[in-house]
Amino acid sequence: MAILTVRNVPDDVHRALRVRAAQHGRSTEAEVREILAAVVKPEQRVRVGEALAAIGRKIGLTNDDVAVFESVRDKTPAKPLSFD
């Protein structure tokens, strides 16, 4: 796991973190981890696959439509990148 140091946290913010941690029965450090995780990885985040499936359902895409896409798709293998 990574270590993160946050400097110059205002006293009132630190005090609020300690109070919030106590309310949740956690250490201040555990509370900060929980807050960070909730902000950067919310449970309601949009997942690309789910979003694409929802769009397909909304426009009425069927398995037959997908089969047509597959039949006309270019199946030539991609060439690897060259940085020469």
C-alpha cells in the first residue's frame, strides 16, 4: 500500500476529521482513507460496460443487430506500435 502525507491541514479541518472519525468509531487515519475512497471511487460511478449496455437497450439493439456489426467488422489484426 502507498503512504500519503498531507501537510498544512488547517486546525479546524483536522479537528472536524477527528470528530467525524470518533462518530464512526475509527481512527482519524482510517476516516481519511474512507473519505478518499468514497470520493475517488464512489459506488454510483458510471461503468463503461453498463453505460453501453443501457444505451443499447434504450435504442432497442437486438442480438441480430450485433450479428450484423460482427459480420461487417474489420477483423484484420492491429499492427503493433513502432517508436522508431
